[in-house]
Amino acid sequence: MTLATPGGRARRKTDAEGGFVFEAAGAGTLQVDAPGFLSLLHRLEQGDFDSGLRLVLVSARVSEQVTVTATRTPARLADTAASTVLLTSEDLASSASPALDDALRQVPAFSLFRRSGSRTANPTSQGVSLRGAGASGASRALVLDDGVPLNDPFGGWISWGRVPRTAVERIEVVRGGASDLYGSAALGGALQMLRRAPADPFALSAETSYGSQGTPEASFSGSRGHGGWGVVLSGEAFRTDGYVLVDDRERGPVDTRAASRHATVDLTLERRDDVSRLFLRGSRFEESRDNGTPLQENDTETMHFAAGGDWRLGSGALTARVYGTDQEFHQSFSAVAADRGSERLTRLQLVPSDAAGAALQWAGALHPSHVVVVGAEARQVRGESREEILADSGSSFVDAGGRERTGSVFLEDIITASPRWTLTAGLRLDRWWNDDGRSVSRASR
């Protein structure tokens, strides 16, 4: 319950029977929000104070659900032409899987490059595809975290553990081509994770579990809000001993369990008022994996920051995002003997990469039935692959990398011709530059 009066704002939670009390309430507007129901606004009148106030909430039907991913502006799910699926925090909590990618398998047409999930699969095979659009290690769908790309800057795959699942309010999945709004990264569609807002005065969501194959997991998200300011601290830790990837009849002494471990911590500072929202977020993610033999392993370290704002300007809204990512990925490869009794190290790989980008968008109603979205994006990615190739005759070194810069502008026009007809037209122009490319090979001395 939020009461807005000329003297300020006050918030209350109802008791178990739905009752609430505001002391010394005067003229103002009362807003009531509850999961699964439509938001209710009530302007207080003198009669409300004389006899008490009774409010009845209306259940939110599927047609009243709102998506921001399908059109890059808030729209009722029933009014969008795109095939869109929404997963709420309740849907994620009821899933038996501790990993977001496994929870997303309940969405028809969602798939990873491999059948194995992020618990055991190599990170380079965790590309996401929607509607079977060319599944590969490099994702054919764009994954966003509150408007910021989550795809790996070098390879395009997804580190699903970077976002603590208890910090997610809902996930929106747009199935089918979305390149007119999001560019070539969204050939198969787009998926966006939207975070929980800071609670006033305090909220904590936490879950933990322990499963077979030595699999403990814990995730939490705590927030504190006061006077329009809010802070959210989220984290997650996961470990599994995994399982042996090779069939019992074929495995040998060299075969070990495919184990994985990851941990992430995420801190967000936020400022909100009636017409705007500003936020600053920083996170650190670490992951390590054993890939089925003693010599095959990989690990990842990622530092990420994002900042942005949302402003309501008259009949329109302005959105801005800036972000940066710095990452290192290590991996080792081996050759396994035919009898699977031994292995030999064949390659060591180090992949440092970084990315920085910005996006600016305005969406507004030119007419109650006519909405326009216009925006621009820019991104720079730098990365290289440093490899040491090991052979009986000696070692060799390969260093290849470069820089990619992209810029784009886009326009979307949405016209509601009638309650049953909505016309949507989109136009996007992308420009990219590849430079500083190099490939150097040398043999060891």
C-alpha cells in the first residue's frame, strides 16, 4: 500500500486479513499492489475517513500482463504481435532446477546448443537458440539483463550463473526473429531478465538446496529502501561433483566426473521517484569446471558494471544504459588414448576480452492509438585467443584477436487500428567495423 499526499509518501503492508491503517491520512492517492492482481489507484475522499475504506482487487488475467521486451516499450501481452512467454518469480521458484537455463526449458522452442545444461556443459557450448534457429556455441538469441547484453563478449555464449535467480522478478522470452529491434544477435529472438525492485523498508528472498552427486546450492537477494533510495545485494553459490560423461562400458582410468563450481555477487544502488529511476550496478562472477578428465578443465572470471536511467517525459519515456565487462577465460585440452588409460596435454588457451556499450531510446504516444519507438546503440568488443599448442616435437604459440565496433539506429511504429488489429513496422540500420586484427604464430625455442 502506498499513500501519496502533498506532505510526502507512506507505505504499509496489510495484515493477514487484508487490513491496513494510515495514521493522520489526508487528501491523497492510495495505490495498492499485490502479486497476481491488477494495480489499484484510489483517490481518497472525506467519506473514506468517516466509515472506513474497503477496496477490492481484480485478478490480473493473462491478457493484462505487460511485456517490455517484445516492442521495447511497455505493452499488454495480448496486444503484441510477437510470440512472447513470461516466466514470473513464482514460476522460477516452483522449478526443480537450480539453474536458470534448465528452468527456461519449460518454454517451448527454448534450447541450448547441447542437451546438457550449464551444470556440466562446457561454457563454449552454452549458446541459446529459440525455435531451432541455427543452434551453435555462439547464441542465435540475445539475452538481456535489465536492458544490458549478457552474451559473452568474445564467443556469444551465456554464463547463466552471472544473475542470481532470486534477484529475478520475471523473464520475458520473445520467440522468433527480433533483429528489427535488437540487431543480428537476435536472429532467433530475445530473452530479458528483469530484476526485483528494492523494497521499502526491507525484503529478503533466499533459497538453498542439496542434491545428489554432491550438489549444494544457495541464492539470496536482499534489499533496503528508504526515501526513494534503495540498495539490493544479491549472490549465488553452486557446486556439483557431477557425473562421468562416458558410458560404463567404454570408460577407463582417465575418465573422471564433470564437476563445476560458480559464485557471483551483485550490488545495485537505485534512486526512484514518481517519474524516474536511476541505478548503478556492479558484479563479480567466478566459475571453474572439470571437463571429464584430470587435464581438461576451464575457468572464467568476469567483472561487470552497468548504469542507467528511465524517465517519464509527458506522454513518452526515455531510457538510457551504459555498461562494461572485463573477462578472462582459461581452458586446457588433451588427447585421450584409445584404451582411455591415459591422456596427453595438447593445448592451453587464454582468452582475455572486454566490452563496453551504450544505448539510448525514446518511446512515446503520438496519439492514443499510435506509439513510436526510436533509439540508438553502440558497442565495442576487444578480445584475443592466446594458445600454446603442445606436441612431441615441441610447442608453438598462436595469438589471434582484434576489435569490433558496432553502431545502430532503429525505429518502430505501432498503430492500434482496432481492438483486434495492431500494425507494427520496424526499421533498423547496423554498421560495424573490424580493425586491429592480428594472427601471430611462432614456434618455441
